[in-house]
Amino acid sequence: GWTLNSAGYLLGPHAIDNHRSFNEKHGIA
């Protein structure tokens, strides 16, 4: 989604890692 792209672009790799962890917690992956 646009949130992942925007967060990754604005905040950097740590944002992507955090987002990925969030998805794993909720089983979205």
C-alpha cells in the first residue's frame, strides 16, 4: 500500500522493518 512506500521512503529501512513486524503479528505478511 501507499503507507508502506511512504513510510519506507520518508523514515527509512527501520520503518520497513517495523511495518513488516506489524504484518507478521497480524498474520498479514
